[in-house]
Amino acid sequence: MPETTTEAGVAPTQFEPKIVAFFCNWCTYLAADLAGTTRLKYAPNIRVVRLMCSGRVDPQFVLEAFVKGADGVLIGGCHPGDCHYESGNYKTLRRFHLLRRMLRDLGIEDERFRLEWISASEAEPLRVAVNDMVEKVRALGPLTLAVPSERAEEPEEVAVP
Amino acid sequence: MTDKPKVAFYWCASCGGCEEAVVDLAEKVLDVVAAVDIVFWPVALDFKRRDVLAMPDGSLAAVFINGAVRSTEQEEMVHMLRRKAQTVVAFGSCSHLGGIPGLANLFDLDGVLASAYLESPSTVNPDGVLPRPRSEVDGHSLTIPKLYETVRSLDQVIDVDYYLPGCAPTPALIANAVMALLAGTLPPKGSVLAPDVALCDECPRKESKPEQLALSAFKRPSEVILNQEECLLAQGVLCLGAATRGGCEALCIKGNMPCTGCFGATSRVKDQGAKALSAIASMVESNDAAEIERILSSIPDPVGTLYRYSLPASLLRRKHVAAGAGTKG
């Protein structure tokens, strides 16, 4: 990607998002594996957690990932109709929609939480999805979830008539 | 003063319902009063802060604190009570999990004050006066406690020994806790003094819960005439029994109202709202993204519904804003 330089000509340190990726054992994880064996390069910002099914992604895992420092969370599962366990990915889809709304209400942008259906043979779509998410999260900047410290200054004093 | 164990009650950000729950012990309250000396209870007895301050540290057997912590005064008082008491019991949902006042964590302090003192339809405040920590009136300087930006549960402020869950805790649970305290039979520190199973387990409508729930809309209790015996989820009403600790005697269910989650989750759950979301969303009867979105839109406020009593104690704790942005609302 194009390097930007400051006036002093020094390249600023680019923000590298950390993205936790929950991939299902039967489809998306195999796509990531295939990307590796076919030497497809994608952004090294994702940390993959392999689960048996995308339906195993408890919404608590997503929240905990954010709380522990992830700037984004990506869930990868089998295409609709292809779930190894028949309906796990549909449950993921339903939870994803409600969780994304809830995250939005709690101040976490939609781009930080993404669901992709990627089959075992789709190394190229995996590369595209990962790179796209990394760029979008990079543009948003780091996610800071610290509970704000209390106000440093007292509010202005007001005379009550 | 006798040598009976000394106990205190205190309230922080709460509605007074927890105080009412103590009174609701009815004649059992006489057993409690016979067994202990109540040395501090601002809502009912005329002891002052200075009376408690004068007692030696650790001289109270137990203090029951209800309400969330959101002001400098509350923070100071709970630290003082912690020093004076051997056992601190977080009493009720607000103290346990942040409670209803904890939903203020969806806004910043300016937004909360603006809503309460300027924008609400019932407010008459033509001069736009807001509470300030210090005000000058006729040459006098008046001070009130400062409000914090974030509402906290009691254990986010001081060390807590036990939790009595509920909005409010039931008389049975309170009486059990007090008797266990007096008998020295309390469970390990950190325990919630209620059964560690989901409400569905003790629900009188358990038998009518279908093997698989499939909902095409979530209805509010006011939108439907509810059958008094059938599982409320099966009737399309969003009931949080599956993600909520039991021990409340299913009081709301018996009143034909769904569980709203006031007992918090069981010990195996880290985040009640997330767990409730998981259970509720998977019941949606569709595999199509647009249709799923449509069905879920019948839950207008997911955070307020699923974290009604537990936002401050949740993993995310509050609404977060990128630096420089506001959360007025």
C-alpha cells in the first residue's frame, strides 16, 4: 500500500489492526489452509481460531475478543446449505444480525464485525475478504474500550438565583 | 447496646424497592431484629454517618448495600462501610450488576443530565439550571456530590463478599441469607445467594416449552392476550428465563409476565446479555438474511432488553465512543 510521509520525510508508523478470526473446521479454515499451500498472500493481521462450526461462536467470544484488544472480529463459515452440521451456520447468521445491532448500540462500528461464507475451495475470496476487512478496520483506527476515567476538571460553577 | 451482631443497611443509586423488600419480610423481620442490632439504616432509622464512623473497623458483622455506585458520596460511603464490616453483601440487581441505573452507561454524563433536567417532556426548567457540585446561593457556597461518567456495580468499587440478586431480592432469599450469616453457614466468598440454575428449570410452565422454538416475531406482552399456562417464548414473548438465574420463585411468570433478567446469569456465564442474545436469536424462524433482520427488528432495543439489569457488569460495561465524538441522547 502507498506509504505516506510526514513533512520531515519520516514514514509514520502505520496502525496494524488486530483481527480475531473464528473459522469453521470444514470450510473457511480449509480455505485459509489452501491459501497457504497455493502461496496466496493476504494481510497478516488476522489471528485464526479454528472451531468445529461457526455455530460454536458464542457471542461472548466476540465481546471478549474486543475487550482483550481485538480491533475487529471476523467469523467464517460454510455457505448456506453447506453446513457440516446442517444448521449451525444459520444460527450464526441469526446471532450475527442481532449482535451487530447490539454492538452498534454500544459504540462498536459495523466494519469491526463481519461474517463471511467461504468454502474450502475459496482461497481467493478469503484473501479478498481478509484484506478488505483489514483495510476498513485500519481506516477506523484502533478500538479503545477503556472505561473513561472520571472528569479531571470540576464542571463550571453556576450561581443559582 | 447489646452484644448481638451489628448490621447496617445502605442505599446508593437505587429506587428504594430494595428497602421495601426488607420491610416485606413482614413478621420475619421481627426474627431478624431479635437476632441483630441494626446500627445504620438511613431510610428507616435516625443514625448518622458519624455514628458509623465512630465505630471500630470490622465491628459490624455485615452490611447490606443496595444500589449502583455513580456519585462521589456513594463511593466514599461504601469504602467506609467496607472498612467497618466483616461481610459486605451486594443487595439487589443494581448493587450486584449495575441494574436499571446502569443503562445510563449508554450515554455520557452530559446526555444524562440534559435528558433529566432539560429535555424530558415533563421538565419545567426555563433557566436551564443543572445540578453542579458547587453553587453560590445568597453568598453561601453549597455543595452536592459529583456524578461520575460511568455507573458501576458495587464490586467494581469495593471488595464484595456475597450477592443477593433480584429487583428486588425475594423475602425468602433475604431471610435465608440472614439466617445463614447468623449461623455461620454461608457458602464460599463471592457466591450469589440463590440457586445456580436457569429460571426455566423452576418455571411452572416448563412442560409446555417446545423441543424447538421457532419465532417469526417477538411480541410485547401488551400486544397479545397471553395464555396463562403456556411457555411465554412459545407465545412469541421475549422471556429471558433461559439466560437468567432462578431462585425468584418465578414471580413474574406467575403474574403472566416474561422474565426480564433481574437475577443475572448463572455462574457459568460471563455476560448475561450475550448469552441471552445467543439463545433468543437462534429461535428466529428463518434462514434468509433479510427476513431474519425483519423478525429481529421486533426487538426495538436489544441492549436495553438483554442487559436491562447488567450493562455495567457486562464485558463491554458501557457504550464506547471514538475520541472526540459525543453520545448525547
